[in-house]
Amino acid sequence: MIWFTEYQTENVGLTLKVRQLKNVHSKYQNIYLFENQDFGKVLVLDGAIQTTEKDEFMYHEMLVHPALVKHKNPEKVLVIGGGDGGSVREILKHPSIKQVDLCEIDEEVILISEKNLPNISGKLRDDKVKIYIEDGNEFLNERKNYYDVIIMDSSDPIGPAEVLFKSSFYDKVKEALKEDGIMVAQTESPFLQEKFFKNAVKEIKKSFKYFGVYTGFVPSYPAGMWSYTMASDNINILEDDEGYKKLKNIKTKYINEDIYKSLFKAVPQFIKDMIEEQ
Ligand code: SAM
């Protein structure tokens, strides 16, 4: 057993007692797989925890389901990043889905997840899923007016994912969406990664007419508090809708009808203030 610390800021770390199962240096990043008694298996990219067996449902459900139930009839969905497969698993719970494209830059993340995290990655080879090993920014150059929902399940805005947090990239996302399309992005910790959060919201706001921010709890992520930003050019994201009715038929462990109904309203005031500032 060793102690692994994720340095969430220069002054704050999360330390787990772990057994190391794997360490691979891929073309893009350093990949670790650990096992911890409380969190189960833990996937770490360049020192940052991406997913753990214990709390991954909290992140994946909150990232995926709100946008999919807000959209009237999502059939074609794109995930950028998300090589662990958790988002794909959640998307396939929606009966309207016909096609899921996953664009992940690093094939090693997919291979390690498939071998070691079957409960998360288990749907990656479903017939409806097509995997592209490509940079999400390049991938979108070829896609116009095609997807109903695009889900940004990327790592932090450092290294290969930096480009995925810029308005020049969100403009491409907008073009790849159909007219009534919706995008949702994980937008970091509004408490410990204030700068990343504010910047992501600012850049999304530049590209889309409508947007809304919501938060959720993910214990293994910085400060345990996470943010998600949904955006569209034609759907007023903040307007109430009946998406909660569709959630009734989807098996979840975190999101429920009440969370969905208050998604954009029950946002802490200091976060609302930061959003206003952007
Ligand atoms: N849940 C996570 C989080 O917020 O920490 C994200 C998990 S997922 C494993 C992130 C994935 O994004 C990684 O596998 C990484 O390889 C991928 N990624 C980073 N930059 C990318 C890019 N430019 N295009 C496509 N995928 C990218």
C-alpha cells in the first residue's frame, strides 16, 4: 500500500491509501489505476482523479441525464472525452437513442477501462456506439448540423483538453448540433477551481444564446462540489419543462425528479454571483 495525493490546488490535496494496479505512459498522459478500500478502483490521468467505482454515478448521471431529458427526442449523441465509458452507459438508458459517437483522444484510457472497470465501460461496444480515437477539436471540423446532444466529458483544461474550453471550440460544437440541439459540459469545481469555472462559463456564453449552470456532489473531485453548464442556441435552457417525467422511466441512483425540477434554481448564491459576473 502507498499513499497517493491528488494536488487539487498548490495548497490542497486529497490523499488515498492505494494499491497500484497499473501505470502506463500513453502518447498523451500518464495513466494510473489504483485500488482504494473506500472508493474502489480509481482512474487517474496526469495526477488528477477522473473516475472512481464508488462515486462515478454521481458525476455521470448529472452530466448526461439533464440534457437528454431536456431535449424533446434525442437520437444522435456525441461524447467528447469520456473514455472510461460512464457517459455512454448512461446515454444508452434513454429509449430514443439510435446512435452514440464517442470521440476520445487517448485509446489507452478506453483499453484500461475496458479491462479493469467493466461496470463503467461495459456499454462501449454496444451496437449503437461508434468510437473515434481523435482530438475532439479536429473531429468537429467534419461534423455539421448532425447531433441532437453533445456531451463534453473532458479532463481538466490543461494539456490535450485545454482547447475544449475555448469559445472557438464551442462555436464548432454549435455547428455540429442540429437547430434544436443542446450541449452540456463538465465545467470544473466552482469552489476550488474558480478560475477554470469562470472561464468555461465565459467562453460558453460567447458561443450560445442560452445557457444554464447547475451543480452536483462528487466526493472524489476537488472540493466535492462540481459544476455542469448546459447551452443551446434555440432552446431556452432556464425555462421549466417536463423532462422530469422522462426521468421516471430511467434507473438512476443520484438524479431524480426533484433534483431536475430545481436544477438551475437551487444553485448556491456565490455561484450565481460568479455566473452574473461573466
Ligand atoms: N470525469 C472526468 C473529470 O471531470 O475528471 C472526465 C473523465 S474522461 C476519462 C476525460 C477524457 O477526456 C480523458 O480520457 C482524456 O483522454 C480525454 N480528452 C482530453 N482531451 C481530449 C481531446 N482534445 N479530445 C478528445 N478527448 C480528450
